[in-house]
Amino acid sequence: MFDAIAQKIQDQHLQLHGIQVTIRRLDQIHPQISGNKFFKLKYNFLEAKQQGYRKLLTFGGAYSNHIAATAFVADQFGFQSVGIIRGEELKHKPLNPTLATASQLGMQVHFVSREEYRLKQSPDYLAQLQQQFPEHYIIPEGGTNQLAILGCTEILKPDDQQFDLICCAVGTGGTIAGLIQASQSHQHVLGFSALKGLFLNDEVARLTSKCNWKIIDDYCCGGYAKTTPELMQFIQRFETQYSIPLEQIYTAKMMFGLEHMIQTGIISPEQKLLVIHTGGLQGRLNP
Ligand SMILES: *Cc1c(COP(=O)(O)O)cnc(C)c1O
């Protein structure tokens, strides 16, 4: 399944303010498992299967692309899945579209308080969850672990050596870590953070062994899931101009930043750019 889907991924070429840009359209993989989450899940599922698991458990917010993708892949693989969802108060509300679809795909949606959710990386808490769900293979929030990074190295192909600069959106840092690992030393990898703060630089430095990369938060619009009227207008303009859909959490912030950096000459016209469209369109708001 993974290889068949990966073969369908296409590149689109466009001129962005005079610069030739190649966009790798991971968003076109599949409506439910759009984008980088496909690559992040690949080796986690293969590992779970190899270890004999038939069930898995993971974490996410109520609109999480990772939850949407996990529910879909679990269903395809004949796995049962549990999603630990942040926000106990949501228990009493109708499921939003992300969770409704996940639940239709057979994911058991399990709401926890924000306090409990914060423990998601604590070894004690994970041990307790493992006791509660003894037959489940646990995948961390956002799907980021070494197997996810390995999967993300496959976003790049041998031909990509021709590019000077590779750009992507950054959340937990797993995707960019894979791109960095797969990049060549003459290339640079630039990450546009969806979150405020440069702590991700430390995180990614821990996950990789190279230093040909940088993460900036200049275009995060105030923080995770925050938007500005300017960003929403940008989405509308970009989609009209290039017929490429963006969503407000990750990809729009990256394209907005990239365009700005090209316009202001921070990125020079001689550079050959590869931009990873990481998908996430299931969580798109209408601008
Ligand atoms: C999750 C996600 C990201 C961030 O990926 P990380 O590996 O967590 O950095 C970027 N773009 C989209 C659309 C996503 O869903």
C-alpha cells in the first residue's frame, strides 16, 4: 500500500516572483492521509505489524492531521486504533469532522483533560496507558520518532540533488529531520515553524547529525493554530493564482514566508527550490 501510494506523488513547477519553484504535492496522496503523515506512519505501521500487533494507540488534538491519517492507515491495515484526544470537554459535544471521520474508520476516540494530555511523553504515564491498553502499539504525538524520521527521508528522491534549497513546514520537527538526513551537504533545508519559539532548533539538532539546516518562526503568525487576516488573504490569493490549496496551520505559513523571503531578496533568484507541500487539507478552514 505505501509504495503504490508513494509512486503517485507528483511535482508541480511554478514561477514564484521570478523564481522557478518545484512543489512536491504530498497533499495529493489521499484526502484522508494527505501529506507528510503518510511518510511518518509508514515504518511505524510496518514495525507494529512485524512485532505482531493488531492494535495501536496515538495522541492528537481534535483537528489533528496525524489522528486523521492514523485512523485511515489503521483501517487499511486491518488494525484497531485508539486516539487519545486533548480536551475532556469535547466528550459532550458532537464530533468535529476530523474525529467523526476517524471514528467512522473505526478509531476509538478517547478524550482526556488538557492536564492529562500534557503527560503524553512521561514514561510513567505511558506505562500506565500501556497497562490500560496492553495490546496496543503506541505512536507518539504527531507521529514523531526514529521510524517516522526514517519514513520522511523517502520524501526526497535521488534526482533532488539538483536543488539548492529544500523548504518545509515544521510542527514537531520529525519531517524536517528526515529531509535533513536525506539531504546532501551542498543543499540547505529551511523549516518554517508553525509554532512560536526556537526550541525546535534544539529538538531537531537532537534528531539529526547534520547542520545544513535552519528553522525560523518569523512567519508563525503568533503561534500554533493562530492566524492573521493577512495570512487568510494570502491563502485566497495563492489558491486563485496557482490553483494549489493551502491550510492555515502549516503550509500557508510556509508559502507566505517563502514568498516574502523571495520578494525581499533573502532567497536569491539563482537558487533552485524544492518546496514540500505537507498536506493537512482535512483541517483547512475556508478563508
Ligand atoms: C504535521 C504537519 C506538519 C509538521 O510535521 P512535523 O513532522 O510534526 O514537523 C507540517 N505540515 C502539515 C500539513 C502537517 O500536518
